[in-house]
Amino acid sequence: MAQVITRWLVERDIIGLAKSTKPERMAENLNVFDFALSDEDKAEIAKLDGTFAAIVNHDTVDNLKRISAWKMGAQV
């Protein structure tokens, strides 16, 4: 499942950050270039895609400024 999601991101030119400490999972995370998703698969996955981040919405400049300020310890 994780490989399908990672491949879907790759095909959309989105950088996904995978986290694992297990060598076999790290290898799986990188093994997404020997297959492609069909148009039907991509259409089904796209139906699941929300238009917002569940925790922080990164879509607006104001929100990005707030996030940057949090990292710096300031308030906006």
C-alpha cells in the first residue's frame, strides 16, 4: 500500500517524505520505479485526495507565514 501511495506522489511530481528505521522498509520506500499506475488506478486514488491538510492548511501565504513564525518562536 505504501508503495502505491509513494508511486502516486511520484507520478504527480510531489515529494513524499517516508520515515522508517527498518532497512527492509527503506528499500520498499525506494522501490517504486519498476511499475506505473494505470489511469483507472490514479482516478480512484484521486477520489480519496482531500483538498486540505488535516492539521495545517499550507495553501495560503498567510498560513505559510504563520508556520514560519512558529519555527522561529515568534507570533504572527
